[in-house]
Amino acid sequence: MIALPQRLPHVIWKNGRLVPLSEGWLAESIEHAAAAAGFLRWHLAPEVARAIAVYLEDENSAPALPLDYLQEMVRRSLEGIGYSEIARESRIVPPRVSISLLEIAARAPYELEFYPLLKQRLGDALEVQVAGVRLEGLRDCSKILDAAGRWRQTCIRISDEIIHFSRTFINHDRLRTVDLVIQ
């Protein structure tokens, strides 16, 4: 596998954890601010996010940015294009993370090994205080754990167990809501 270099810096998130910054995360934060200011589905949010991302790619040399610095950059950008009402509402929303079930299953091809690793990854995500978790590769993961070359009835049971385990683990924290998407 080839890993492309991260062009955007990381954000020093809560608990001092580094979270990779993405254009989508910036756009989601700007969209939330726009909605709070009364601009539902503000069409310029992706464009402003792209402009900030390009600036950070070209002009920023720091590998990590403090959260308050990034929030100030977004606020000033919005004020600079004449949307001070959105700027007043701007804040960086909690990030969303993706977890590859296929990668976990490749490292731990037996259920006894798989679930502790999945629990650890989900726990790390919740510790960072994410807004959402996307679990990817459920079907292929289920086939690996079932030692099946192709999809069969026993894969369905494993798939259902992974879904139940993940939902139960994430919903255990009743203090806040975390979106869960399983693909």
C-alpha cells in the first residue's frame, strides 16, 4: 500500500490528541456555523473550506495547529468575505473518523482476537470525542472472520454480531451522541 503524504496539518484536538485535518471537516464546521446564523445549506461552505485548505497547504509549514488557531483562521476568513454573522457562530465541530474493519480482520483473523482490537479502535475514537464513526468493509471482514471465500449464511451471523457489538459499545456512552455508519 502506498501512503500519500498528508498535505494538511493535524489539529491538536481535545486531550492533546492529533487529528488529521480535512477539507470535509472544515466544510462541515462552516456549514454548522452557517446554519446557526440562519443560512441553511449555505452553498459557499465548501468553497471557503477549500480556500482555507489551499492556504494551509501552500503557506503553513507547521505539522500541527492548535484548535484555537484554526478556529480563528476560519472566523477571519468568513469575516474577510463579508459574512460576520456566520463568523460569530463559527467553531470547529468534533471530527468524524473511519475505521477499516477489513484492516482489523487482516491483523486478527479470529473473532477472539478481532473484538478486542475493534473495542480498542472504538475506544480511541470515543476518547478523542468524535462526532461520528464510520466502520468500513463489513462484508469482507465477515468473510475473513468466517474463513469463507465467498458470502454465505454464517457470514450473516458474524456481520450481525459486529454491528451489535459496535452499536452497544458506542451507545454505552450516554453523555453524548456519536453517529455510527457501517458499510
